[in-house]
Amino acid sequence: MDTEDNGGPIPLTDDNGATRQLEHLDTVEINGELYMAFLPADIDEDDDDYGLVILKMTRSGDEDVLGTIDDDDELRMAHELFIERLSDDDSDDDNE
């Protein structure tokens, strides 16, 4: 899977065949694992009640696959890191 941010929504299809358009926010490597943060492309940016989507890159055969994080502690750690990184980005934008 291409992890480059092309500036537009990325279609991701779940195991049930449903496709969602997501905006890629950030990618980070933690302990050798690659995590990616997304927002649904159709959110209202003025709405504070939106869901940050965090997925983990894994290998399935010869393919890189984005999947959910089943371990609560791992998800919490990734979520806290992304919130910190994204908050820092917002602070930097406010200072420009």
C-alpha cells in the first residue's frame, strides 16, 4: 500500500466490503511498527465530536495491509502520540 499523502481522500475498504473515504493526517513508526492516523473525509471540521481513525500496517502474504488495533493499550499509546503530534502541528500553524 502506498503511504504517500496525495492530498485527497483515500478509499479504504473494510472486511465487510464497505468503503470509507479517509483523509490521511500522519504516519508514525513506533517500536518498528507503522501506524497511520486518518479522519473521515466527510466530517464537519467545526464539530469537535469526530473520530480519529488509527490503523496499523501489517503484512498479509506479499501485501501491506492496514488493519485495526485490537490491543487496548497499544491503541491508547498510538492515539495519545497522534493527538500530541497533531496538537503540536496545530500550535505551529497558529504561530505562522
